[in-house]
Amino acid sequence: MSDAATATYETACTRIEEIIRRLDSGEAGLRETLDLCKEGSRLVEFCAGELDAVAHGLEELRLDELVARLEAGSRPGATAHAA
Amino acid sequence: MADAAPHPDGIPGSRLSGPWPVGDYAAALRDRLRGFKRVQVFGEVFGLKLGRAKVWFELRDSSGALPCSMWRKDWDLLGLDTLGDGAVVVAAGGCDFYPGSRASSPSFSFAVTKLRVAGEGDLLAQVERLRRALAEEGLFEPQKRLPRPSLPRVIGVVSGEGGKARDDVLAGLRRRGWAGTIVWAFAPVQDRHAAPAITRALQDLAACEEVEVIVVARGGGSLADLFAFCDETLCRTVALLRVPVISSVGHHTDRTLIDDVAAVACSTPTHAAEAAVPVDCAAARAQRQRLAGRLERRSRLAIVERARVLARLSRAPADHVERHRTRLRQHARELRATARRRLETSGRHTSTTALVLERKVRAASGAEQVQHARNLERLALALAAHEPQRALERGYALVEDPSGEPVTSAAAVREHAELTLRLHDGTVSVRPQPYGDRS
């Protein structure tokens, strides 16, 4: 798998792991610790959002249904997401 | 060399000609074999060996076999990397014989000048030619360079409508814990209409911006069944799509051209589902919670630990002073104890010295003291002689006023109506009268 194949979710996870390793090392100063915690929380929220986006129930569409839905102006998964 | 060898006599009684030198006979045999009519033969290839100058293999069928050879330059022109045992080929050529020599063995072979892969092998050869052409045009790379989302929300799937591959893809996605949107683009997957239909389905899916990745899935089959997935137009279309395509066509032993041009080639639809959603969503949810917990704990700890350090630092000056105070108290106690001990020692020493001095003084001034005692005694006696009581005993009386004060003049007597006379054996009250009255 190439680097380009790993999208932002995994990048975020990797960064969170890095942040935790840095915090665990005890070498970060207070300001850095606070900044890392803030960044980590933001990334965790991002990951949670990504996971939530594919957790609303598997929806099956045929291609023509997707096209009809797009022509009607609604995005696929929008109904499920709204629910 | 052969000319130098002696020419032996023949076998007695034999009516055959000769004996001839074997080299001459071998050369004649070569010439005769080369004179055979050149033909095409077909059979199955076995034991292909690629040498630097020549290629060797055997051509077999149920009733016989023929050792074959081919110049390497002719073989390379065929564009075949190799041929597996059993591949059916048609070979054109003629008999040849290498006569050998004293240092090398002779060998017979059917010298092949042209060769064509027949049957399924023919299809394979076509596929190989197209594969090489696509590779040379760099069409295997574009798909592999496309970024693939790790958590796609919309996945397009091209498969046969009633095929098992469809169920396998669905099951694979469910096992992944993925619950996004699947867009099915059903197409025939094995007749002559298959390749154009699949191509169209792929183009339609890729035209939808929402579709983030496309899976092309089909179960196993013969090479002829899967040949649609080696279609040149289809493969060129896949190579240039903007959406990453994950192929899962046939079994793991099959290798269709769409596998080469796709971003990822998978051996089963289940694997294709996993490649489409690289993140195991169920595991990722658990991991996210773990990470969030660790981050929150670490964040809290970082503050608490620093607060503790701060508190310790803030206490440090007071602790320092207290330590000094304790040390001072200790020093004071030690000082008092030392002083007391010194005083006691000095006191004892002083007492001893005083006693010694007293003794010395007493010893030195004993005579003088006796003299003083005597003087004192004398003075006491002199004093006693002046005691009023002594005068009273000799017949004198002491006049006292009512308050007990002595009265020592006539004028003072006249001031009092009553006086007291103190004699040596008691007192008597008297009333003074003017001197003229006595008469």
C-alpha cells in the first residue's frame, strides 16, 4: 500500500499515537503538553466523526437510484445521517 | 585428428560396408535428416529451458514425443516469457542433428523456426501481449498512485446481479463494521457483452463525485470466462479513472489484466471489501475510545503532576526555614546543656576552692579572731554597765509620761497631770504638785 493510500483517518490516528508517546515521555513542557492535548482532542473528535459517518446503517442503492437522488439534490447517505 | 587414427579392418564375415569413420557417418546422417521435409507439428510443451543461445523443450502427445530446439533470438521475437508444461503449441521446422565430436555428445532435435500458442495458451499469449503493451505505456501505475480513503462513505460495486461475489462483498463490508452506502452497478460478467457493460458501469460510477472507491467483483471461472476482464478498452478505461478501482476477479491463481491496471488486486471479494475499507471500523471505534481515554488521562496527569510539583516548590522556602529553625533549637538545647555542665563543673570547682580558702583563712587568722572576741566581750560588759535597769537597782527611778516616754525636766513634769515612776521592782503612778503647795 502506498503512502497516498493511507488517508486522513489513519494519519490522525498515527498523530494521536505520537502525541501520547510524547506525553508519556514526560519531556514535554507545560505549554507543549497543553498544546498537544488540545491537538489530540481535536484529532480524536475528527476520527470519531469519520467513524460516525460510516455507522448509520448500511444503505444499498442501485446506480440509477443514486443518479436519481443526485438529480433530486440530496447526497447519498444524507437520510441515514440525518436520522 | 580422426584422419590420424588407423583405419581398422571390418568384422570378419560381415557383409555390411565399412567400417566408416563415425564422424563421416554422423555428418551424413545430419545431411540426411536436414533433407527431411519441413513441417508443422503440434503437441504439449514440457520441460522448457531457456539458454543464452538456444531454447529447448519437448513436444509431446499421447503417442510420442519430439525433442525441440529454437534459436533464442527467434524465441524472443514471440514475446513469450515462458510456457508452462502442458501448453499446446504449433511448431514449424524440420529435423536437425548435431554430430558431436570427441569432446561433445551428439543430439537430435526438431529445429523450430516458428511457434504459435494454440487453444487456451493462445488466449494467454494474447493477454501477455496486451499486458506487455499496457505496461510499456505505463498504464499499470496511475491507479496505484491514487489516494484511497481509509473510511469511504460511498463505495461503488460492479458485479453480476445474481452472483455470489455480490453477497461476499456485502458480507466482507459488514464484517469490517462498515455501514456506509453501497452503489451497485450490475453488469454481465462473462459473455461478449460483458466488457463494454463493465466499462460503462465503471465510467458511470466514477462520474458520481460521491463514489470514493469502486470494487469490481466476479467469482472464479475458466480463462475464457474471465476474458472480458482482459479487454483492452476496459483495462485502458480503468487505468485512467479518477476513482481507485479494487479488482477481485476469479480465484487467486487467475491473473486478468484488470488486476494489473487496478489500484489493488484481491484474490477474493472478501479481501476486496477489506481493501475498500482499510480501517476495521469496529476495532477503530474501540481504539478511538482507548486513545481518547489515554489522552484525557495523560492530560489530567500532566496538570496534576505539575500542580504537585508547584505545591512542593511553594512549600520549599517554608520547609527550608523550618529546617533551620529546628537546627537552631537543637543548637540552643546543646548550648544550654553545655553551659549547665560547665556551670556545674565551675560551681563544684568554686566550692572546693572556697572550702580550701576558708580552711586556709581559718588557719591563718585564728589568733586575731580570739582577740576580737575578747574586745567584743569587753564592750558588751561596758554596755551592760550603762543599762537603765542597773541604775534602778542602785535606787534611781525613771519618770515616764503616760505614753511611756522618759520625762527629764521639771518643766516637762509640770506639763503632765499624772506620771509614772519606774523603779527596779515595779512602777508607781504619781501626781505632781507645784513645789509651793507642799508647804
